[in-house]
Amino acid sequence: MGGASIVGWAHLAFGKLAAPDVETLIDDVAGAAIADAGVDPAEVDGVFVGNFNNGFSRQDFPSSLAMQGVPELRFKPAMRCENACASGSAAVYAARDFIAAGRGRIALVVGVEKMTGVASAAVGDILLGASYRREEGETPGGFAGVFGRIAESYFQRFGDQSDALAAIAAKNHRNGVDNPYAQMRRDFGVEFCRNVSEKNPYVAGPLKRTDCSLVSDGAAALVLADEEVAAGLARAVRFRAAQHVNDFLPMSRRDVTRFEGGAVAWGRALEQAGLTIGDLSFVETHDCFTIAELIEYEAMGLAPHGQGARVVLDGVVSAEGRLPVNRSGGLKAKGHPVGATGVSMHVMAAMQLTGEAGGMQLPRAEIGGVFNMGGAAVANYVSILERSR
């Protein structure tokens, strides 16, 4: 049966959505993804749902909710996958393993989160569940505070990186204008992102509002199929490599200015694919905060440790650059509904590779990379994708 390919998808526009709960969000994408793939719902062999929750939703245990809108899924195995902000990728990888093990030939993957239904004061504490509570659970500013500490450590070692962070924010917001699914489709420009103002205050450490991803509702879905099934469908995007690496949870056990788990995942994925980072056409990476994208340039091998700034300041990762990063607008502009993010990133990459990215479409989109992480580079997933038909 061979490896799994992405053969269909669906994606909601992210934002503060009218949908009252995760059940409605799942219902909005599950059947649509199956229809997009061109398969009969009864042919789906398993369902995998990425969802962090941890208090965002009163409805936990979401694995069977897709059956409400797609009753043909009844009596199929279904499970929820949780790995913090990488819960969506965890679901994608579980579905791949399900197919590789021969347990099924077609799998539905849904990533979902409803974040705006709780008071804004609670959001930071809920997200701190993705940190090491014993040491980091009282961090001022919530998860923004965690990455504020990372930014402070990086600045102390390598100097003020505010110009680079502003360039990353401006790049991703400019890219997000072209993404119909993005929560914030507005080009703010470098000057606004660089300067502190009433509309762009400091949030945590050196991080300003434009350095932080948005609180979002959203869902995205994929259909995966084995090689034989995929060969009979309209399009297929195959995994040339897929690697998952976890690191220590406590930041005290790591050098927070390096995403070492991410670097290991990238190294293993490129080796598995038989490629170098220069062979990729684009990357969708996890810019939950701009400092994260900066350090990720180093983790993927675009620059030595401490020199990631030059990658964005020299235009390497712009839409017109040698390796466009976050042509979708990334989490920064698109939004970051935690459980949906990893699935969304794979959808964005598949759209590029099949020439279906609309205004986001790159002139060269042959091989794409996806990096999705949970926590502060604790759970690290790297996928390298290419169109097989």
C-alpha cells in the first residue's frame, strides 16, 4: 500500500467565528474535505482529530463529533491527538501511521480549536498548559511571557533584534493580505511593526503586539489515502519525509536561544528526503511569535546560531526571495487556533504544490517544507511534501 498522500482538504477562514462550538467547526470542514478528495464518505477508514483544548471548550473528547455531520463515519475508529500547538500535525502523523500500518486506506484528519469563547484573561493561563507548570506556570503575560523570556535571552546574547522581528511581522502581514483564510488581511508595514505605539504596545519583554500571533477560532481538514487509492484520484501530494522529535519540556534543561529539537527534526527530514534546505521551494513555519520564526531560520539551516536576522533582512524569505517562508501569512496573520494550526499548514503547502493557492501562489512550488511545533520547541514536526500527480 505504501505511504500516504494528501488527496483533499477544506479550510475555514480563521478569526472570531460565529460558530458556537468545536462540533460546528468540525462539521464545517469534515464533509467538505471528503467531497474535495472525491471519495465516498463510507470509504473513510479512520478519523483523527487534533485539538488542544485544556479549557478553551467545555466539550472535550471530540473524536466522534465528525460523525454528526458525516454519519457514514459511524463505527469507524476515531481518536483525538494532543501535542500542544502541534496537535494538528500529531493528528496528521497518526493518520499516516494508520495507513502505513495497513489498518486503513483512507483517513480523515481534522484540526480544530475554539479559543474566543473564554475570557481573554483566561487565554494566557490556558496556553501555559503547554509549558512546564512547575517552573514556568506563573510566567507574567502567559505564553507570550514565555516567548518574551526567550527573546530577552536571545537579545542579551546576540544584541537587539527588533529590526529583524519587525521585518518578520511585516512580511507575514503583507503575505496574509493574499490569503482568503487569514484572520488579519492587512499590510502594516515595517515602521508600524518596529515602533511602540498605543496600537502596538509591548506585550512581554521586547515583544510587541505585532510580534504575537492572534487568538483564533478555526478548523481545517485533510484526507489522506494510500498510494493505490491516491493514484485513482484527481490530485495527490506525497510526504517525501516526515519527522517528529520531542525535547525536554522545562526550558531550564535547554538553551532557549536554540530550537535544538527543531534542528534535529529538520536534519532528519532533509536526510530522509535526500535534500538540502536549498532544494525547497518554500516553507510554512511556526511563527507563534516573531522570535520563534527568527530562531527557526537557524534551526532549518538558513543561518548559523545568532545570525538568523540576516535571513529576513536580506530578503531571502520574502515572497520574492530564494526561499519564501510563510507565504500564507503564517500564524501571525492567518491566526493560530491551536489544534487546527498543523493541519492548516499542511493544507497551505498542498495548495501551493498543486497550483491552487490563488493569490498566494508562488511561481515555483515543487517541494515544500512544513515546521509545526508544540510548546517552546518541545514537540517538533517537519514534513517535506511534493506533488506526485
